[in-house]
Amino acid sequence: MNVLLMAYGTPYAPEEVEPYYTDIRRGRRPSEELLKELSERYEAIGKSPLNEITLAQAVRLQALLNLEAPPYPKRLLGPFPPRAPHGPARVYVGTKHWHPSIGEAVAAMHEDGVRRAVAIVAAPHYSLRSVAEYREKVDSALKALPEPIDFVWVESYEAHPGLIAAYARRLEEVIWRLKNPGKAAYVFTAHSIPLSAVEKGDPYPRQVEKTAELIAKRLALPRFYVAYQSAGRTPEPWLGPDINELLRTLREEGYEEVAVQAVGFPADHLEVFYDLDLEAQASARELGLRLLRARSLNADLDYIQVLRDLVEAAWPR
Ligand code: FEC
């Protein structure tokens, strides 16, 4: 069993911010002003842990697939560990905008003799501006190979019961810390996308709302809101409401406490540590709102079990 696990990627060092940003902008170098602004955001959080978390997810997913794939015999008669029915699992990491890139991962898979694999993006929701672009990168890497790799795609998993339970568990920890959970506002966030994608029929906002609705239902929340964060620094309109705007509205409506959960990203990174923990937290403080954020899934076992289920269900038999 072979897996290509993909995530956004982040620079490893300050001097890598410029080429990384240039890649996000499809080869157009950012202006000095934009570069300075992004570098300052990285500086403010110290370092994005995204690459390390993605690697940890891959290592744990590989271990779980290898541990649980074989039907363990009741008594050990044969060799140990028993052979997995599909051969040992190998999980490769490819990042959308840095190294190892998706192209590098696909080339390594081919070199290792992989001809069939499951492709999965860690982010749970499909978007023309996320999963579709990861897919384009895989397809273009395949064009450079002498023989194809047959990829089976997991395109989204916004309603997976294990994902909902994992998010609900972490939001419940926040509920315990609220002074008045019955009167708090519950806000689920995801990365914004340009409105032009939504106008083309992107299922992204519907899928984000589905995840939010299922977590809210599981925890019997009195009410909940969906907000978008981290809109790009481009002139086009982006999907809203923006989290900072929503906080203002919530304060005007009389809320004093807000529980925030980023459901669009499984891992901690720049957009969680800067946009939520620094920027949204500063907006909340200014408004006199108490904001608590649910911790991320990262490489925790309950989340890796979700990835394991998705990969096993997708693996062609
Ligand atoms: O920790 C890190 O260093 C990486 C954090 C990071 C994640 C992430 C996830 C998503 N993005 C999505 C859409 C867009 C679109 C554009 C865009 C631009 C940026 C920039 C940075 C950045 N994104 Fe991102 N994104 C992260 C970081 N993103 C940095 C460039 C500076 C800025 O505008 O803030 C606009 C690009 C363009 O002009 O074409 C669109 C979506 C996700 C969630 C899915 C996923 O994880 O792939 C959607 C993490």
C-alpha cells in the first residue's frame, strides 16, 4: 500500500520565504513590501511547525497502516510480524509550495517502483483553490515519468465521523474553560478563498459548513458561526465573513466569550499561530471579548486513525 500525503509546506529558514512566496504567486516575485510583511509574520510566531507536523503525520500513518493492515492471528504460528495483505505500507510527503515538493515526492515514488497509490491532502475540504491545485501538481509530475502511477484520490472528508469526533473532543476542552458555555459564541474557521472560485461552484463553503454543523450537533451547541480567515493579499474579493469582522458583530450582539476552532486545517502553522492566536486574539482583546481557541489535530492518534480509514477505504482491491 502506498500513500502520497500532501500539505501546504512552509519555508525552513527566513531566506526561503522569498522563493516560497514566489511559488505561491505562481512564479511572480512578491514586492519588497509584501515580502517584508510576510517575513514579519513568520518572525512574530518564531517558526511555522507545518513541515515537522506533516512529516510526523506521515510517519505515524505509515506505522498505523503497517501495524494494523495484517489480520493478526489469534496465536502466533507463523513469522512475526505477519505480512500485510498489500505489502508494507509506504507514506510519501509532498508539499504544495516547498520541499519536498509534490513533484519530488512523485519522482521518488516512481523510483521506488510504486505504480499504484492513494493521494490525499491533509486539509479536509475540497476547493478549486486547494485540492484541485494539488491535483494539477501531481498530474504535471506524472507527465515527466516514463510509466504512470495510478493514483486513487481522497478528495475531501469533511463529514468523516472520526474527524468530527476529533474536532468535537478538542472543542469540548475549550467548553470546560469557558465561564458561561451556554452564552458563548462558537466560531468555526477555514482559510478564505477568492470569491471567483465560489462563483464557479466551488463546494468548499458548503463542505466547511457541513463540518461545523456536525461538530455543533455532536456537542449540542446552542448556536454556531462559520468565519473565514487568512484572506490573501490580493485586490480581488475573498470569501467572508472574515473572523475579525465577525468578532466585532458578536461583540455588538452582546457576546462576552468566543470559542474558536480552525476546522479547515488539521495542523498548526502560520495561519493558526499568527492569524488566530495573534491577530484575531488582538481584535478580541480590543473589543473586550474573551477568545479561546481549540487546539489543532496535528499528528495525534485520533486524527491519524481518520487518515488510516480514508486510505484503507480508497486502496484499490
Ligand atoms: O505555515 C505556513 O507557512 C503555511 C501556512 C499556510 C497554509 C495555507 C493553506 C491554504 N491556503 C489556501 C489558499 C490560498 C490562496 C492564496 C494563498 C496565499 C498564501 C500565502 C501564504 C499562505 N497562503 Fe494559503 N496557506 C498558508 C500560507 N493561500 C503565506 C501568501 C501570502 C498571503 O497572501 O497571505 C493566494 C495565492 C494566489 O495569489 O494565487 C488562494 C487554502 C488553504 C487550505 C488548504 C491547504 O492547506 O492546502 C484554500 C496552511
